[in-house]
Amino acid sequence: MGKLRLGIPKGSLEKATIDLFRRSGWHIKVNGRSYFPDIDDPGITCSMCRAQEMSRYVENGTLDCGLTGKDWIMENDSQVVVVADLMYSKTSQNPVRWVLAVPGDSDIKTLKDLAGKKIATELVNYTKRYFAQRQIPVTVEFSWGATEAKVAAGLADAVVEVTETGSTIRAHGLKIIHEFFQSNTQLIANKDTWENDAKKREQMENLAVLLLGALRAERMVGLKMNIQEKSLRDIVPLLPSLMAPTIAPLFETDWFSVEVVVNSSETRTLIPRLIRAGAQGIVEYPLYKVI
């Protein structure tokens, strides 16, 4: 049976992934240049590898599970089990987009206009398959980075690049003419392990529950306040909540303690409304997991 072999993405996702595990209850310590970090769980061993390679190691059984982008699973055409969609990147909880961009003054407006042209990208295999399926002959070359600059330097006619807002692409004088797909981080598992090892499958399901709970908690906060009985029916309808708010009487008074979980973005408008409606002693506090 052995320990669960978990792959942690090295590179741009590394810090965000280790921080997510910390908030989920696992502490991972990377020792210098070591590719085998320590984790405070005797049932798990960790290995570091590039997100671009992760799905191949999971598919062939070198790793039981790992975290990588949906984009690299598609690039490698890996046959793996997606245990959970984890909406986070190196900077945010938003998905990223893979897009096709050309110079701002280019006459290229559609995919068909790229026939006979050269495309630079890190997503080579996916891009080749995409255009081949549409019978559009293009040359696709691997780019080692600074992909947007390849067009400006005349080294390519277009780029297939990843973006969240498109601002970097526009800053290089390019325009987006097509979006391929959106990508986010995924927890993936080896198919044989998932289907035939009940213990490891349970470990992976536990990972998914707690990682998702920590991500959900990032967008939410708890609110606790005191409300006089006469104001309860006016204030409670103002309170968004996962379910009904928790309400408990305060000892030998006509006041109640009311507690809810809300989206953090709502508090800037909600708290002033609660004060005006008569709520007192309002406390906002962070959450670690919402499951």
C-alpha cells in the first residue's frame, strides 16, 4: 500500500500551493534545492516537479496524485482522474485564459487568416491539434518565454499565450482575436490508484475536501453582533448566510447574539446597514475553512 505520493508544482504555483496546504491543515517545508519537501503527515510523501510535467508523472504512476493546471493536462493529453477543481493561481482565485493574439495593426482577424503563418507558444501540442482539427495549416514553434515579444521582433505572426486580464498582451501592442479555453489548478489522480486503492483514494478525497474548504473560506468572513429582541425581525432579513443565522439569547437580557458567514466583499455595505438598523458590537473575523 505505502504512503500517498503527492506532487507539488514547482515554479509559479509553488508558493500559492504550499500556502493553500497550510491553510488546509498541512505544513510543507521546502528544503533549499531539494525536490522532496517535508510534510507533517506520516501518510504522505511529497515530490516537487514542474506543473508542465505533473500530469505525465501522475498518469504513469510515478505519483499517485498532484496539482497542476488544466492547461498542462490538455497539453500532455494525459489520462488522469480530476479529483477537484481548485480555483487559484499564483496571484488570485480567478481562472486564466489561453488566447491567440496578433499585432494590433495586423490584418489577421480569424483563425483561417493564419493559414501558412507561424505561431509561437509554450502550449505546442494543444495548438497543433487545435489547428489540425480545423484543417488550417500553421507552423507552431515552442517559445521559452517572453512569447509576446516574438511577434514584435518579427519571429512569429501570432502567439498563443496565457492571460488573466489581457493587460500584459495589450501592453505589448497585441490584440486578442480568439480564446481557446479557460484553465485553473486541478488536483488529479492516477487512474489505477483511484480505482483500486481504497485507502489512497480516501486520502485524496480528504485532501480535496479540505483544500476546497480553505479556498472557499478565502472569499468569506464571519460576522458576529448583538441585536435587541425588538430589532431582530428587521435586521435578520438583511443578513446573507450559508444557511440561517445562528441566534442565541444573552444572559438575563432582551438582547441576542447573532452570527453569520458572508462573502467578504459584502461587509463594506452590510456593516453600515446593520449599524443603522440597530446592531451593536459587530465583530468581523477571518475563516480558515468553509465546508
